[in-house]
Amino acid sequence: MPCNHVAGTIAKGHNCDRLKYPTPRNQHHVMNPDRIRRIENIMNGQARDLPARLARGGLRSLEPVYWTITQLRNRRYDRQKNRVQRLATPVISIGNLTTGGTGKTPLVRWFAEWLLEHQAHPAIVSRGYGSQPGQPNDEYRELKVWLPNTPHVQNPDRVAAANTAITDHQVSVVLLDDGFQHRRLGRDLDIVLIDASNPFGYDHLLPRGLLREPIAALKRADAVILTRIDQVTASVRQAIRDRVGQYMDPQKIAEVVFANRGWIDQHGNSQVSPAPTAIVGFCGIGNPTGFRSALEGMDLQVVDFQVFADHHNYTSKEIDDLRIRAMQKNAGTLVCTMKDLVKVRELGFDSFPVLASTIETEFESGQHMIEDLIQQTLTKKER
């Protein structure tokens, strides 16, 4: 992998030996499905026993502290415009209102492919969260599968990363991955993704809920894209649209699904579908529940499902343990996300099929609106 496609701590004239990546959090544990459900039920209020109520109370007591920090930070950027560093090159941010997976990676891919099809030269800029020392993270690896010639610069200092992308790669537009809360880098188009299956993070800020900032922050957004709308009813979709519309133009809301377009194995070979249909699923992503729901919607028999920590780096033993579990349950295939597969295949695991679904973004509504906003952003910056 050429070092000029990746950047950690950026320095002029950097080389691969000098690259440094963000220190990863502890990723070496399996998430018990019962524990995950327990945490979800505590946060959403369904668990009503005394320990659950006490846990909610404790988390709720910390919520005002997080709210105060968030409000002070946003107020500084609102009042001190010189804190925002703007670039001559257009910046398009694709971010979240909540923690967890909302589908940023497939949307970043969609934006990059649209820009390439329209003769633009994009670069992707991201923090590099969850990477190992000297290595890019899983989002980088996955995006390189689909966008091998698109520069992707990773650095916790997104301003430095954007400047590196512009200087080293002569790009015409920067795609800022997960940038809604990173206000130091000015953006010309601010897109916020909202996962329809859990749109508002249990209506509480961290740590009581999953909101990174109050819902009213959507006033800063130029458009919202609702993701995974196929996992909720039409009435729920409308309720989400109505609530988002309280803070921004309702005409600036788009809707997408992540459609399965086939399968790819650990060797890079394409397949029509897993055979047999009984599978063991596993993942180390921000929204494992959404992934499991997607698998169950594909007429697959999910006989077991293993959840690892987000950005988990797999070992050969862990994959071998999954293979044994699959054989014990008469399942012929392990199935994961592309974000997992790009790490599993580096282990050289050959003795059992491991497949990932090849997901593509499909707009149910609002595609022309989003395309118009992109074109207006590019045209405005050229003037």
C-alpha cells in the first residue's frame, strides 16, 4: 500500500516509517448478545427492574455535564467565526447526530462515485478511529476495495489531513467522513445521516443515550439522509421526517436503503448467494442489530450471531472458533460485513468460506435534491 494514500500525524516530506495512527481503544473482547440487549433495554427504558432504574439514574446525572460541554463548544464556534478554518477547495461533510453506525461508509462511497462520474477529483478525509499503530482503519480498507484510486487521508487533525490531500493529490473536493461535530474544518455542504431504526439515540445525550449533541443541532445541516428506512414502517418513517422537519427544511430530507447486490468471499471472488442458506453471522461494527436485521431480511437462516467490539481486529483463533460454531450448528458459511472481511482476509483464512454482502446505496427519495446540492457546492466554490 503506497504510503502517500494514508496519513496519520502529518509532516512535510513524511514517509511510511514516520506515520502514526490514533491509539485504538481496547478491542479484544466479544460482546455478549444478552449483554447488548440488556444495555439497549436499559437505555430505551424497557428494562424496569431496580438495577436498570439505578443505572439510568446514574447515566442521567452525567448527561447535563455532557450537554454543558457540548453547548459551550458549539457556542464558541458560533460566536468566533475565525475558529473555523475554511479551504479554497470545497468540503462536503457526511456525519452523524448519534454514535454508532448509520451507514456513513456506503454513503461516502456513493458521494465519491458520484463525484468521479461528474469529472471531479475527490479525496476522503477521516479521523482514522480504531486503527492499529502503523495501519489504516477498517473504513479505509473497505473504501479502498471500491475506490482504489481515490486518496484517503487519515489524521485526528482533519484540517491538516484536508490540506495534505489538497497539496499531495491536487484534489478538487474533500469528503469529510464523520465531520458534523468537527467544526474546526469549515464545510460547504453539511450532510447528516440518521438511522431510521434508532434515529435519535433514545432521546438522550451521551452517556444516558446515544446523541452526540441535541437534536436542535440539525439546524446546522444542509440536508439529512435517513438510512435503513426498509427496517421501519411507513408511519415511523413519517414520524422521523416530521421531527427532523422541526429543525430544518422538510424538503431537504432524503431516504436510502442499503441493498444487497451479491457476495464476495475472503479471496475476493464473487458469489450469487451463500450456500447453504444456514449461516453464522458476525461483526465488529457500530450497529450490529442493523446488520443482523439485514441478514434476516435476505431469507438467510441465521443460526448464530456473534458480536465483537466496534473496529475489532480479528485473530485466526477467533475465526477458527466461529468456524467450529458454524459446523456444530450445521451452517456452511460465515457471513460478515465488508468492514470485517477486509480484516479477516488478511489472516489468510482458507479452510472455511467467509462471505460479506456487497452493499450499495439506493435512494428511495431525495436523490435529485442531494445531487443538486453537490453541484451547487462545486459551482459556488469555482466562482
